[in-house]
Amino acid sequence: MSLSDSPNPLTKKLEQHLLELRLPRIAEIHREALDEAARKHTPLLETLAILFGEEVNARRERALRRRVLASRLLKPQDSPGIRLLLAPADPKRNHPSPL
């Protein structure tokens, strides 16, 4: 049984803590990442590093998006690249698995 299939109260508690601590990216991906780590016998420290790395990257993307919008130097219609930058991040983006 994988973590994703489990109605475990600890899983719910973890998700609540992640949201309360404002770690939304980890909250989105932790189940899949922990399942994959268990399958591959990935060390705990490596799994944590991957999860926190994902959160850091998501925060950097959001900060950059905010700065571009706040600068008022560029408008989304100015360039397709700017539209892409300002588009909301897709949580199901097709990145290679971090584990």
C-alpha cells in the first residue's frame, strides 16, 4: 500500500502542518516523492533535500513573477516569454522525477 492510497491520520496531519507552515509545493508533491523514495530505497536525507529544493524553486519562481508584475516595466502582451513567465505554475509539469 502506497502513501497515496492511505487514509492514515498521520498523512492528514502532515498535510495540515505543511499548509500551516506555508510549504505548498511540498504539500503538493510529498506523497509521490515519499512513495518513490520508498520504492527506490532513497535515503531520508536525500528525499528531504529534494522536497525542500522543490519548495525553494517554487518560491523563487513566484518571487520572480511578483517582481516582474510589480515592476510594471513589462506587460504580459509584450512578449510570449513574459506571458509564459507570468503564467501560474503548473503543479503537474512534466519534469523528470526528482528522485
